[in-house]
Amino acid sequence: MKTSTPPSLAELVRTRRIIVCCGAGGVGKTTTSTAIAIAAAREGRRVLALTVDPSKRLSDTLGVAPNLERPAAPPPERLAHAGISSPGSLEAWMLDPKLVADRLVRRFSRDDAEAERLMQNRVYRQMTRMVAGMQEYTAMEALYGFVQAGQHDLVVLDTPPARNALDFLDGPGKIAEFLEGRVFRLFLPDENAGMLARGAAQLVGKALGATLGEDNYRELQAFFAAFAEVFRKGSASVSTMREALSDPALTAFVLVTAPTSVALSDVFFFREKATEMRLPFGGFVLNRSQARDDARELPTRALVPGDASSALDRAFAKLERMAAVERAEVLRDRDLLADLARRAGTSGFAVALPSIAGGADDVDSLVALARAVLAS
Amino acid sequence: MLHPPNDLARSIPEIATSRVVLVVGKGGVGRTTLTGALALAAARAGRRVLVTEVGDPDGHESALARLFGRATFPATPVDLAEGVRGAVLHAREGHARFLRTVLPVPALVRAAIASKSLARLLDAAPSFNEMGVFYHLLDLMKEERAAGVPAHDLLIVDMPATGHALALTALPEPLLELMPHGPIADAMREGQAILYDARRTAAVVVTLPEVLPVNESLELVAGLRRTRIPVTRVVVNKVQDDELDADELAALAPLLEGRELYGAARVRSTAARARAVERVKAEAGAAISTVPELPLVGRELVERLATMLAPTQGGDA
């Protein structure tokens, strides 16, 4: 099944059902995943951009409000501006952990009354308010929901800003592991347990009682008992999702980096992790790169007229210094791209997306990036 | 070489006056380099400094540790340079330290720490991880080298990138509502008393003189203030010292016309950079410092910045 030339980013954008963008914070992951979504929509696919970026700028740029109940399309004039002609082909949604958790509870409780009762649980209400960890726990569930619903040809996921961007894959697994029989039974003491298990349960109970305070511990136990069923069914759907994410015909993981040593070392780490976790590696995107621009020339003194003003003389000296910096960046980025291509080998692409002056905070810039994606 | 306008400081005096300095900003703005430089600068001004970051002592290489010639930091402070020690803030270490304070019997502590079941529970629940990190930080703050004498005068924390930094600083409030009593609540309140106190804690937000980083840093300032963390300063990093003035830009414009030259993009974004800095000054509601872009990397860059940022140098460079 291995081919000698791996699919290009453009090909993945045209054919896959799920594209997951991973990378360290600050590499332009959200921008890249939005550009990928726009690229697919320009090709006529129905695309959902699923983002966890809480910053307002993406919603400002696309004209899709944050905190919506469900995905929404940008206003028609912005879609037209982005060269997207078929209606309904681009939607965006910002991950709202509380909404995802509520949906999960409704889906897996016996009836509405039980769902309402569970959602009123004090521990549940506080937990869903906590930012820490909740994005990781709900990203998979949200992805599952949208892929199952089948209203989109492609879902592009911009992963949570974790140090390890693949944490979101582990999160639900950790809950599942916790709920898998033994450990969970230790947490909720079981009269039928053997001596050893009872001893372990007492230890966990003592430690947690002292740690959390006895009242809190009992409340937490009651919470887990009430939600056990929801968690169990939820983690089952997450395992289905995990399988889809491991299928190279359906999914591609795109590792996004920028030309900084930290971002690069993180992306190599993700690559290792992805291989370890058997996730289909799509390729590397070197974002904010100067590697593609090669039509430029270095300014030479010959350009300056003999009778130049002193302002022009000073300006030209500054231009020369800036040119030297830019030229050095171009050479550095070409080397980096070559290195990424070598590392990707026959298993993935390496593509540079251009650095956009002033940042990619408008539709035109995103369209320029989308074009670069399709030309890759 | 041009100097920054005289309303912009180059030094960061918080490193001389605060107990805790949180260095916050999105990835790629130079947060880690600046953290290293601030640690060296404070140590050279005579303070005992502990420099920390969130991570794993057995995890993959840390950029901050690399600045001090190490792959990672251990969970207990280690000497890095004259007056500078380093440690990683690690969830599991925090959990262990917490268990040691709340469990009455050492044997029980050992058993609890070794318990796979407990480890799995702590791994599974959202926020338990952040809780461990938070407690580890608190415990390091309280370390003493003699009775009543703190082990470190200053803790500098290279905070995680934006989203996770806010998750960490936002942790105590919902947690206290969830568990208003008990040892966790006590620890959270103790931490809050230090972190919300502007006399002891200063959050310094790092950004770049560009549109997007500035927008995001202003959101970050607002986010931190919502979690009641005192934001005292925004540091605009990589400010170019040889920006063109209006006359120079006008003189150069015809020469750039119709040509594709290296350097032209930087020249054209001169005004955008200036506007970005103006926007931070107008909207951050905090002191502003600028740090120049230097043609150096790694430890060399850190050394040079440490000299520039030394609190003894006073206000303007």
C-alpha cells in the first residue's frame, strides 16, 4: 500500500475526511488550519473548521461569532471574497467544552429527567467551568459528533494549545483507563472486592480523603457513581473515533512549525509521538517561512543616484541592513525546509507557507495561504 | 543606534522588587530567552533567584534548561549559575509534596505515591494536573534556607503558552467553589494570597511589535486580570533599533517602486510596527519596556539581554 511519493498537502485537502493540525503554541496553527479549510471549500468540499483558539481574531476574520451553539457559516460576502462559491461549504465552530459535555450527558442518559438531574450536579457544573484540561477532554468528543453527523466532507481540527499537542488524544483514554474495572472500583469501594483490592481501595480512600477533605471526597465519589454510565459510553465512542483517526485513508496529521528552534524541536517530538501512537503522518508545514520567496534581489548602491539626499543615504544604509537580515532568513528557511523534507522522507510532505506582512488577520491573507496550500 | 523613546523603559524593575515574576506570552515571542535573561540580571543585582517552568524532569528537552546547559531541570532546585537555581514545576511532584503535608504517616505517603490507582486518578481528572503544578510552585515559594528566611528572594516562572497559562491562573476560583473546605482549599487560598498581591507578584507579558502578537497580548493582559493576577508590564521584544523615520521612508519609496528587493518588506511594515507599539502603550494599562532585536541566539543572546535588563541600570537605556 506504500507509494514512493506521499500525498501532497493539496491532495490531502481534496481527499481526506479529517485533517488534524498539531504544533507548538504560536506557530500559526489556527491560521494554517483555517487556510486549509478555506482551500478545501474553494475546491467545493463541505468543510468544518473546528478550532479551540479562544482568541477573537479568527471569529473576527471569518465573521463567525464565538460561543455559538453549533457551527455557522461566514457571511456570504466574506465567502465570496474568499472565492468560495457553493453555499454551505465552509462552516466554523469554536470548541465550547461545556456544550460538548452537556450534549454527551443528554446523549447517554436514560431520559431527559436524568440528563437534567446530572447536569445540575454541583461537581459537574464546576468541572465543566474549569478551563484546565476540559478542552483536551472534549475535543475528541466534539470531533466524533461532527464526523458521525456526516454533514461535512472534511473536518479540520486545530488542536488545543498543549505542550504536547497530542494530549487531546490521550485525555479520553485516561478517563477510559480510570473507568476500566479495577481502578474505578478502588475509587468506589465495592463490598465484593477481594482483600488486596479492599486494601488498595482503603489506601486510595485515605489518601483522597486527606487530600480533598472528607466531604469533598464523598461528593466526588457520588459524582463518579452518577456519571459512570455516561463516561463509559462516552469513552466507547471515543475509541471508535480513535480508530478513524488511525486510518490513513480517512485522516492526516499535519505538523505545523515555524522557523524557531523551539517550534522545530516540538514538531520533531510530535512526529515521534505520532509514529508511536500509529497516527497517520501527513507532513510538515513550515509556517511563516521566507523559503518560497526567491524573486528578490539584494539592493545595490548602483540604485542610489549620485546626488542622493542625506535622508536617502541614511535610508539606504538601513535598507541594506534589513536586506541582509531578510536574506539570511531566506537562506535559513530554505535549509529548514530541505531538512524537513529529508525528515519526512517518503512518508509525508514538507511544504513552506509564506510569511504574511503584518500577520494573517484578514480574508485576503488567508486566501493567499489557501492558494499556497492548493499549489503545494 | 537609536534609543527607545524616553517614555519606554528598557529595564524591568520588577525583578528587583517582586517575590514572584510570571513571564507570560504566546509561543515564538521570546518568552523563554527573556526569562533566562531576567534570572541572570536579578542574580547579578544580588538576589537569590529560582527560575522555573512547567514541565517534566524526565520529559523531552526544555529550551529554558538548554540556555543553562542542561537538557531538563529536576523537580528540586539545582544550581545553574551564580545566584541562579532552576527547577521544573511538575504535577506529580506537586501531588507528592501535597500528600506529604496532608497525610499523617510517612509510610502512608510512600504507599500513596507508589499507588498506580492514585496516579491514574490524578492523571484522569481534568485540572488535577494543574493543581499539582500549582502546589509545586507554592511549595517552592515557601522553601526556607533558615527559619523565616526564604530559600529564594525571587521566583521567575516561564509560564506555558497563552491558553495554558490562563488555565493555570484561573484554576483556584472554580476549584474553591467546588471544594470550599479542606486541605486543597487551604493551599489554593495560600497561593492566591501571594499571586493576587501586587506587592509580591508581577506578571510580565511578552509580545512582538506586530499586529497579531499585540492583539493577542492585549487579550492575554485582560485574561490575566480577570483571574486577578497583577499585570505590571508589557515587554515588546525584538524592537528594531534602526527604524526609518518619515523623511527616510519618503526618500526611499521611489527606489523601491517596481522592484523586488530584499529588505523592502521590512521597510514597508515600519509604520505597522510603530502602530503596534503605540497600541500596546495606549491599551495595556501597564508599564511598557522594549527589548531590541539582536543578531544573537541562545546563551549569547541571554547574556547580552541580562546586561541590558539589569535593574541597576535604571530606567532608560
